Amino acid sequence: MAECEHQFQKVAQRAAERWAKSAQPHLEQARRALNLRGDLQLQCEVTHTEQDNGLPTVTADAKFFTEKRPSGYGGFTYADEMELSFEISLSEMADDGDEPQQAWQALQASRQTCQQQTDLLVAWR
């Protein structure tokens, strides 16, 4: 199940990065208008949740920044940054072909198998 979860997470990450990069030209224009230094870089964090209809919604927090520097507290600080948050449904991930749908179905099948094994173990005891 962990492998299926990882595979779907990779597919979701690619879709989120593609969506975030589609906004990049507009952010570049804003960066130039604000005289921010450096080129915009992208850092995208992705999570997914299951809706009531059993389909996933991918939530992406995309951070565009111009310079990443280590902070004194073990993390990083950014010279200039802009953030976007958005959600992507499974049907909106279709630009990546059948892979998102297949990865989600594999994850669901894996979860079902795991639940059936758990149910059998509980019934056996």
C-alpha cells in the first residue's frame, strides 16, 4: 500500500508543479514590476484528501522565491517570495494521461486488499 501511496503522490506532485508553472509568467511579470532580484524558483508541497464520492482532491501550496538562504534555526529563509494555493481534482489531472487515474485505482485496490486482510485477521481471532 505504501508503494501505491508513493506512486499517487508522485503523480499529484507532477500535476501540481505543472499547474503552478502555468502561473509563472504572470508572477515573472509581477517580479519585474516590483524589481525583485534573481530568477523565480518553485517549491511545491502537495497533499491529497479523499472526497465523499471516493475521488481525491490534491491540494498544492506553491512557493515561488528568488533566493533561498539557510536560516539560523535549521530551516530556510527566502529573499522574496510569492505563494499560491490551489486544488486539483482527479479529472483535472487528466492532462497527464491515464497515469493519475491508474495510480488512484491502484491505491484504492491496495487499501481494499489491506482492509480485507485486516478483517480476516480480526475474524480469525
